Amino acid sequence: MTVVVVSGMPYESNIATSIGDATVEGDAAAIRAALAREPDLSGLISFGVCGALAEGARPGELVIAREVIRQSDKEVFVCDVEWSRTMGGGLYPWRVLGAMVEVTTPEAKKYMAQVYCSSVVDMESHIVGQIAADHKLPFIVIRAVADPYDFTLPPAATIPLNSDGSPNMSAILGSVVTNPLQIPALLQTYRYNKAAVATLVSIKDKLRLPVPTKKYLKPAVQRK
């Protein structure tokens, strides 16, 4: 029985090594290919940082989601309630938006929050939800907030990752050279991300999660 932790970035996977039985990072194709090599999947975890869409989500805040909504078609993937409860406490109000593209400006964040009724956004949880639904597996989402709702991400922070989930450093450096005025915002982005990472690190040893022993009793996906 194998629990796989899915992240977008290698540093997130490094934090997650003590949580699940295996870790995977990268884009949708890389994630699917890696999971296909796991013979005995019993559950999936979406783990890492996320961005705030609403005022209530502050940098460094822990997010344990109740569901994920996909930007492209508003398909909703419901997290496993009982498994999520093992995090401590009761039901969690967070709805995560699974975005197709980076949400970078306060205006875009406000729009996404209103249209999708979501407080936070990432670019992996909808992939995890879809794979879980395809294979009738339970999944949960554990994230920490990085950039706040009223912050504009600088251009260098929005450059797409390489297919293996690593930063495209040559493109990032080129962006900074072309537009050095973004450096203060880039440093602030780093500080926000550092707060989120600190939260994930602080909880990782508490999240030695039990392997789910049952499949979904209700459909993993519902449309709203």
C-alpha cells in the first residue's frame, strides 16, 4: 500500500519525504508517468505552497482543503474527509482552485476568488484530484500560503518551470537582467515563499499519515 505525495517543485518534495511512501514532482505528464510506475497506490497527497486569492489567507497559513475546483471546467474533486480529519480538528473550509496558468495580480486573484469561490490557488491539486478520481483513490491537499491576495508577482517569479519541476534559471536570470526594477518584488516573493516553507517544515513530522484502507464510499468527482 503506497501513499504518494505530489508537488510542483523539488524543494516541496524534499520536505515531503517523511510524509508519504514516495514523492513526485513536475507537470501533469511527469506526474502521471511517475504514478504509473507505482504498482500499489492507496492514496495521493497534494503538498506544497499555494497563493492566496482572498484576504483571509495569509502568508504562512496552513491549508487543509475540503475540495479542489478545476479552472478549465469547474469540475470539483472532493478530498477524503476522514483522512483530512487525521490532520487534527474537524472539517476544513478551504476550497483550492486548480489553475491552468499563474494567477499573478490582485485583480486576477479577486476575479478568481469570486468566480470559483476559492480562497487559495495552486497548479497541481486538480491534477491529483483527477488521477484520484480516475483510479478511485482517496486524496487530500496539504498546502501553505505564500503570496497574499494583494501582491503582484514579478515577471521572474511567473516563468514556467521545467518539465521536471525545477526552476528555469536561465530564463529567470534573463528576466532580472532585462527588468532589474522587479528585484524588490522578487525578494518579497522569496520572503513570502520562505514563510510558507517554514510552515510545511514545521508540520512535516506531525504528518506521518496512516495509509488509507478504503476506497471512496462516495464519488470522487462532482460537478457544480
